[in-house]
Amino acid sequence: MEVLNRIENEYLTSEHLIGFESYEYSSVDTSPFSVNVMHPFWNKVVQYCPKWVAPNVLTFSGFLFTVLNFIIFSKYDYYLYASSDDKPQYPPIPRWVFALGAFNVFMAHTLDGIDGKQARRTETSSPLGELFDHGLDSWTTIFITVCIFSVFGRTDHSVSPLRMYFILWSVFTNFYLTHWEKYNTGVLFLPWGYDLSMVGTIIVFTISSIGGHKAWKFISPCGISVGVIFELLLHITAIAASLPVVLWNIYKSYRDKTGKMRTFLDAIAPLFPLGILFTISTIWVVHSPSNIVEKDPRIVFLMIGTIFSNICCRLIVSQMSNTRCELLPWILLSVGVAAAFSFILPSIDLPIIYIVTIVTLVAHIRFGSCVVRQMCRHFGIYTFSIKNRTD
């Protein structure tokens, strides 16, 4: 037990745990769609959930629906060519897969929407629940977004894997900025685009289940393919529309002295690990000796999405415990060393990324499980049960 405690203490210090004890959740949701449509729907759905079901069970089940989607789409469209009509050697994705994809996203979104309400119903709200929820959400960004790429394919009427890589970064950045904003303001300003994007994804999958991928193979009246329109919409809504709002909210918190009032260097500290990951991964992806993003885009996206989730979880821990964010999480070392080796030994460029993906997956799962176990022991609760611990 002592050995286990020493291992887990690498992640949560006494300062973190003390900070969690005084943490209070504060959020603002001004989205008309969320307030008038989604929350009334979730308020009704949660009434059908038995009170003995722990909120984290709902959170984790919703996350597993997105993982299931990623696995199924990987089976039927691993290289993302199935929806490309100029690649007939890759069979089209069966329409039932799109239908199942729509159902899985609906379930994931619904369970994610009612877990907090279930916590309040059962009077089991805790910092662990929020950390568990938002930590898994950070990983979901990769699973849902890559599945959408399968709708359009990677050639005709769509975008290349390299452009998809930058689309992912728009999604990552949007998610990260929300928590960076809370790191400085103390308030989670829920983005307007989240619920709309989830419902939009359900609609896209549903249409694809009816008309197949060919339903999206046309040029719009403005002369742009639908796949490119989706690309532009994601960039605009993820960065152009959200960044000014985030900066304004942070500015107001300093002006009105309602936020954390961190020094400038402490305030921007969380941006360093994100910038380092973007810089290293982009150099590797763009200048890869074997063009890894073309050879196996799915594994590239999974690796970078997992590392992103890890550094985002560390930000969430710092934000909730009111502690300073890490400037250089050790997990960034793995991608840095791997990228360097890929240029030194170009012949093993692709095997290296497989190794790094496995390492980062194991490291991220270990990080999450250790943090959750440590918080459960500290607060005397169980992860997936409502009753309190007595040990």
C-alpha cells in the first residue's frame, strides 16, 4: 500500500488535495439552445434514472459510447478511404454503422448532460465528479471528431488528413481555452457550440445512414464542397468565435477583481504545454520522412489526442485545486524524443509512432486511474458507487 501511495503521489500533492477541499463549482450557460432545449430534455430524462446509480457511472458509460464509435469506424474505415469514391478498393461504410454512430453520440451526449443533474439529485456532488467528467470529455474530442471524418473521406469533396489534423487542433484548442479561461476566472463559461455540435453530429450520421456517404458528395451553390464547408465552420466556431469571448472574460475578471488575479506568467502558464505539443507534433507531421499522416492518419490522431487529453487533465486538476499549472508535463517528452528519432532514423518513422501511441495510452490511463483512486481515498468515496467508504 505504501508503494502504491508513493506512485500516486506523483500526480496529486497535498497542495492539490487541500485545494480540492475548498473547491466550489461555478458555471455560466447562456446558450439559448442549451437553456431552452437541452436542459429541459435532460431534466426529464434524469427522472427515469434510479437514485442508486452513481453519477460517474453515467459519465463513464457516455464516454464508452464514443470509444465504441471510434472502434467500429476503425474496423470499417481504418484508413479513412471508405467514403472516397475514387478509392473503390475500400468498401463503403455500411449504413447501419452510421445509424449506430448517431445512436452512440446521442447516448453519449445525453449521459454527459444528466450526470451532473444525477449528482445533485442524489446529493453526491464532489470535485471528483467534475474532474472525471471533464477529463473524459477532453479525450472524447478525438473520438467523435475523427468519426465525423469518415462521413466525408479523405479525397473527393473532402479534406486531406493533414487538413484534418489542423481541424482536430481547432477542436482541441477550443476545449482547452474553456478550461484556461476557468483557470483564470474561476468560472466555467460553457461554450455555445458544444451542444449544437453534438446535435449536428447526430444529424450528420442520421442523414448518412439514410443516403450513405454519397449524400455529402456535392458542390454547394457557392462553389465549395460540403466537406470543406464543414472544415471552415469548425475553424470559425472553434477559434474565431470563441477566442475573443475567452479573452474578454479573462480581462473582465481582472478589471472587476472577480477572478484568481494571477500574475501574467502564472496566467499564461497553461498555454505553454499546449504550444509545445502543437509545435512538436506539427513539425513531425508536416516534415515526417515517411509522411505518417498520409500512411496512418488514425494512429497519428489517436496519439496526439491522447497526449492532449493528458495535459488538459493536468490543467483541470490545477484549475480546480487552485494551484499552479505544470509548464512541462513529462508526457510531452515521449513525443519530443519520438519526433527526434524519426528524423535521425527515417526508416523507423512509422514504427516509432505505434510505440509512442501505446506508451501514451498506457501512461494516460495510469494517470487517470491513479488520480481517481487518490481522490476517492482522500474524500472517502467510491468512484462508481454512491455509498461512502468506511476504510
